[in-house]
Amino acid sequence: MRKLEYVVMNFIFPAVVIYTIVCDFLYEHEWVTFGLQFGPLFATIAFIILMVLLDSRDSEDIEETEADKKAGQNRVIFIIVLIISLNIFWGQPQMSVLNITRFEFWLVFIILPLMNKFDYKKRTDNARSEKRTF
């Protein structure tokens, strides 16, 4: 099961995401239909959900190594560069979230990942455990 999980998460799912993105730029061709574009993505997500349901490991047993984090960051950077280059060299996509001239792209692919990197705390975090002296 672990080898299957490795293959799906490291090869099949990224390939399907890239396939879905590239098909979105080819929307003017008649052979690119909704089922052809999103079918593999939905099937892969359903397969991943099935793997999670059948997996008997606890979430505490799963360790994420530094190499896993680096590989995930490299995949995200590759997808962002792919989207930007397709916008420049191919043209505008059908979905506005993949269009670099729209705010949705910058929000989803640039601003939210950058905000996730910051380690900020709210004023109310650990408020009960700390004694406040005035």
C-alpha cells in the first residue's frame, strides 16, 4: 500500500493536475470536453479518498521529511511557472483562476502560499495560559 501511495501522490496526481491545467488552455479545440479535462482529476481524487479510507495507519505515524517538503515546494513552483508560461506563449485560459491578468490567480497561487509561510499568532492565542500584568 505504501508503494502505491508513493506512486499516486508523487507521479500520478501531479501529472493529472498538469494535464488538467494544459487542457484548460486548449479550450478552443472541440476535442477538449469537460469530461476529458476533469475526468482524470476526479478519478484520481476519488482513488486518493479510497486509499485514505482503506489505510489503517494513524496520522501520528506518518512523518513528513524535509525532502518531502522540498519536493512539494518544487511541484508548486513548477505548476506556477507552467501556468505563467502558458499564459505568455499560448494565450488566456478558460478558467479565470489560471489567468495571470486576473486577481484570482495571484490570490490562489501567490498570496495564499506566501501567507501560509508566515508564522503569525493572534492576540487571543494562549491568552488564558499567560498571566497578564498591567
